[in-house]
Amino acid sequence: MHWQTRRFRIDLTRPRVMGIVNVTPDSFSDGGRHDDSRAAIAHCERLVAEGADILDLGGESTRPGAPRVDADSEWARIAPVLAAAVTLGVPVSVDTYKPEVMRRALDASADIVNDVQALQLPGALAAVAGSGAGVCLMHMRGEPASMMELAVYGDVVAEVGAFLVQRARAAQEAGIPADAIALDPGYGFAKSAEHNLSLLAGQQRLAELGYPLLVGWSRKRTLGDITGRPVDQRLPASLAAALRAVAAGARVVRVHDVAATVDAVKVWAAVDAAKIPDIA
Ligand code: HH2
């Protein structure tokens, strides 16, 4: 299994770690920390040194209730960071749902488009098709400002799966190759804690849809609901969720805490590769 992106064919026979770089003043866990480009570039370098397999740059927060940012401002935040990130030897993804930002990022050598709206905005499919970029199609409903009102499901696994398959088909019909597509259940997006947990419990079904699965549990609110911990104390919970997701078929985990996650995934992969001795 692999994920074809612009410059890199990412081997997914072992799970990969995508490091989050939020160039925003208001992201839920690290907003304001890397919102000047020098700090964000230093953060990219640190994450690569810690073993990140992919960098994911975002210029607009998608936390519940986050305000929208216009394409020019979003691009102004990302552009200098992207220019430096693409020199670091790992694939670089841009977390955006705006076709205008996708187009500019792809012109500036981004490898992957990570779209929380699964290329549903007019012009988004066309912005990616023909570029050779990889794409992550994520499930959500509505927009961050209103999405929690839409958290109503019968069978959350089936409904998320059906949406993702439909978006993957639309992407392929628009000319995006199947091996460039990764799917993401969108933990925390238009989903209650109960939905997120049911989705993870049933995630193996999504991993069998025929596309690699990328997941983001890092520091999310459901982990706080379970442990009672604030956002800056959710590393152990995030590691547990990441490993549970890997055990249920995820091939890429999107995280803030790269060094710790790389170690955890290495241990998981080592055990996964070990042979069980025959009992004579
Ligand atoms: N989660 C967030 C943002 N982008 N993209 C994908 N594919 N999957 C996710 O689960 C996902 C995502 C939210 O996390 P974060 O980037 O830390 O926060 P914010 O949106 O507030 O910047």
C-alpha cells in the first residue's frame, strides 16, 4: 500500500506520522504558537528532526466555532512557511478547503492537499486534478461555525463510510488517480464524543474501503472528556488514541506531538512485525 503524492510515493507498509504546523492565531491546542513564519519554519524543522514523515501546514483553524479567514490572508500565512517546508525532504501537505489556496499551494510545490471539506467547494476538484498531488478527503458536515448542530447519525460508521466512498468516486471521476487518495473519518468534526468513539471502535470497516486511512485524534476534545485533562495534558490520551487507530487500520496519524508518536508507532510496528514462535 502506498500514497502517491507529487514528489513522493509514500510507502504505507508501516504507519506514518504527519506533523501538524498551524500557522494560525487561534487553533484549539497551539494557536498563536507558530503564527509568525520564522517560528513556524523552526517548528517544521523540529518536527522533521523528530521523525515526521509528512508536514501538514494550516492557515485557518477548523475548531468548532472558528471564524473564517479569506483566501488572501490564509495564503499570506502559509506561503513563506510552505516555501521553506518543501526544502526539508519530506512531503508537505496544505490543510485548506479553499480552491484558491489549493491552487497557489500547488503552484508553490505542495505535495498533498488535506481538505476537511473533501473537495466539495466549487473548483476544488479541478484545482487538484492534473496536479499530481495527493489528497486527503475528510468527512465533516456543515462548517466549523455550525457543525456541532449537525452531529446526528443512525449508524455513524456506515454514514461516514458512504460519504467518503462517494467523495473518492467524485475525485476519481474528476481525474485524480485512486492511489493519490487517502480518506479520513474526521474525528471531532460534526461528531459528539460518543460518535467519535463509535467511529474508532468501528474504524476497521473504513480501513477496508480500498484507500489508506488518515486520522487525527491529537489533543482533541473527546480525549479531554474521557480523561478530564486540559488540552496541554492530553499527550498520553493522544498516544492511546493514535495506536488504537493504527490497530484499526489507520496508515497515517496526524499529530502535534511528533517525537512521542513516532516512538509509540515504532513499538507498535515492531510488535506487528514480530513472529509468534511455534509451540512444538
Ligand atoms: N483535524 C484538524 C484540522 N485538520 N485534517 C484532517 N485530515 N484530519 C483531522 O482530524 C483534522 C484536520 C483540527 O486540529 P488542529 O489542526 O490541531 O486544530 P485547528 O483546526 O484548530 O487548527
